[in-house]
Amino acid sequence: MKKPRIEFISPGFKAILNTEEIHNVVEEVAQHIADNANSNYGGDGFKATTKVGGYGGGRWIAFVGSTDEDSLKAESEESALTRALS
């Protein structure tokens, strides 16, 4: 018996992934992670950035990174950003 296969309609998914609502959700989650990381080490050196990435023809992506030596050290020594993910 052949397993059923789900067929994704790429233009429809691309349209959904590029909406303002998805942008807001992605941005909100990334900012929440940055806020948690900053809280973990008591500073403000972690920053969230949201942009349109190239994966799958383009969609909203976000990342959080350190912006100064103190936040870099906080991640290296205390896992401030890594702990913010849980």
C-alpha cells in the first residue's frame, strides 16, 4: 500500500509566509529571545534582527546575536543566549 503524500502548493505557502502577520510573529519571538538573553546577563547587548531571507524563494526570518564584547562574553561563559531559547 502506497503512503499518502501531502502536496504543498508553493505559491500559496510563499504568500502566507510573506504576510505582515507572519513578520510580526517572527519579530516578536526573536525579540522575546533577545529580551530573555539580556535578562540572563543583566545587560542589553543582545539584539533581534528580522529580514526577508532567501530560503524557499524568500520569507521572514530572524536571528539574535551579541552586539558588544560583554554580551559575547556572557554567551561564551554563561550561555546567556543559549539559555534564552528554553
